[in-house]
Amino acid sequence: MDEKAYRVVKSSDINEMNKKIHRHRRKILLLTGLVVILILGIVMGSYIYIQTRSYTGYEILSSVERKDSEGTLFTSFNENMIKYSKDGASCIDSDNRMIWSQTYEMQSPMVDTCESYAVIADKKGERVYIMDAKGPCGEIKTTMPIQRVQVANQGEVAVLMEENGTGYIHVYNREGKFLAEGELHTENTGYPVDISVSNDGRKLAVSLLDVNEGNVKTTIIFYNFGSAGQEEIDNIVCQYSYADMIFPKVEFLTNDVMAAFGNGKIIIFEGEQKPQMKTEISLKQEIRSIFYNEAYVGAVFQNENKEEEYRLQVFDLKGTEVMAKDFAIKYQEIGFLTNDEVCVRADSECIIYTLHGIEKFRGNFKKNICKIMSAGGMKNYIFWAEGETQKIRLK
């Protein structure tokens, strides 16, 4: 065979070999793609199954006893729990290990938290204690009765006080050092009913109620204690008035988003320096309870002429309804868990809903439940029961 024929034969063999390699690679890619699709299908199917599954039972993974004084109340704080009463407060973890404690004597203690800071104040008293994740870091002694108190995530504290028909707002740092103040004369602006401070402590919202000759008006005032408010009178950067409306609750959901909850309406404000109205959510009935987190607001209403006595609705910050459910239990508390699920809690009964409207869990308990927390994973929770803390898994 001459050299030319030899080259032709060799070229043909190489082409055939390349075709076989390409066919083999396509088979491998096809097989790999099918396996990936199968795995994704299994994962998605499992996720959908878990997300839509309902549970009526649970197993106790661990349990520790607690000793609580009479009248003890609970509020979650930094993935732990603050329990407080008229005689003092303490922060404990789910294994009942003490993180910090603070003794005091208060007639009506109230607690506010923001990330790693908490404040404990005596309503209508004159004492405020500032705590961080490790323990006490500051104390405030006021000269007028305290009405409201809020803490920011840097430890700044806003205190609303009232005396002789005049409201006073004082702002302090985490050590209790005075930073700023403002006066609210009720004959000019109305009576202050609630305050809220932004996470960074720079913005403050105040809801003021004015009743004059039978006419009702609420004014929401925004203060800015940063550079944007330095050139404004009394640091007031904007205000909004609403006739025939009462807004008993205002709350910064994030550093730049604030919600005002009123009779028949929820208003969302947004702005880094001067908050502006972003969304109005009109409600057909009077609100019975409210709940919220950084991404959603919710409300409970009384159902009329229905077997299920209550109705809850959840909205995103654009005002779109995310979920609505009817329920009948005589609840003591309703709120979002850290995984965005909605927990409706009575003393010895609770319901947990997902944001898809699925009733994930309904249970009755032998002991009264003081607080429920999600604990990582889709089925793990912590029940702060009467005298006992239980780590549980739904089944």
C-alpha cells in the first residue's frame, strides 16, 4: 500500500474514533442530566411535601426544669429568652443556663429588644435598665413618669414621658448618658400614644392623638437626630396628619421602613433620612391584634356570624395579601417565628401556619405554654412551658 492510501485509511479511522467519543460523551451528559433532574425532582418533592405537611404530634428531644416566680413574663432575645417580673429579670438559654440577671423593684415592668440590646423599664415609674447580650451596661433615672421605651441595635434608648399634660422625649446612649430631648405640648400637637426608634437610633417616630370638640386626628412625626435633622426645627424632618384616624402603634420594621397601625388602615413609610408614605393597606374591619417582622405585617379581626371566631391576614410591605386564615382558639399571643411562620398561642393550645396558608401544626398541651420559638430545621421548636423548657421535633 502506497503512502497516500495509508494516510486515507488512518484519517478514516481517526474520524470514526472521534464520532464514537462524541457519542459516548453525549450519553454520559444525557445520563448525568437525567440523574440531576431526578435528584432535583426528589429534593423539590420532599421540600413541597414537608412544606405542605400537617403535624398533630411531636417528640420531646430534651427537657430541663425551670423555677419561675409568680407573674413571670417572657420575651425572646438574641436567640435566648428574657423572663421578667416585678422583682427582677434574667436572660437564660434553652438549657436553662443563666446568661445575666438584674434585680429591681417595679410595679409594671415592660421590656423592649432590638438585636443584641434590651431595655427594662417601669411603666409610670422612673427607672430604665439597659442590657446587652452579656449583661447590664447602663441605667437611666428619669424625673418624670415613663410611658414608652424603645432601644436601637446600637444601644441608644428613646424614652417617652408625660407630666402635667406635656410629653417629653429623651434619647440616651447605651451607658445611660443623655443625648437629646424634645417636648410635645398636647394643646398644640396632641397626646403622644406611641414612639418607635430606628435600628441605628437616628430616626424616631411619634404618634400623637388630638381630640378637639369631638373631632379626632392623628399626627405622625418623624425626628432625625443625624445630619439630616440638624438644620430642622426640633430635628423634625416630616410629619403626616390623618383626620378621623387613630394610630395607637408605630414600629420601625427595619432601619428605613416604619409601619403605623390604625383603625382600619396600616400605613408603610420608607426613607433613609425623611420617611415618606409608601403603601396604604385598607382594612374592612377594626383590628383586634397586630404582629410584624422585617418583611411582613399581620392583623387579626373578629369574624362576624362565622363558626371560626377570628380571621388573620398577612401582607408584604407592598400591601399584597400573602395569607389569610380563619381560626377559633382563644389566643393569648400571635406573632411571627424567626422562620416567618405564624404562631397562634393559647395557654394550652397552639396553631402554626406557614406563609402559604398551610396549617403546619395544631396541638394541645398538658402544661401551659408561655412561649414558642423555632429552633432550626423545618420541624424543630422550643416550647417554653410552665416550669419546663422542651426541645421538640414535630412528627
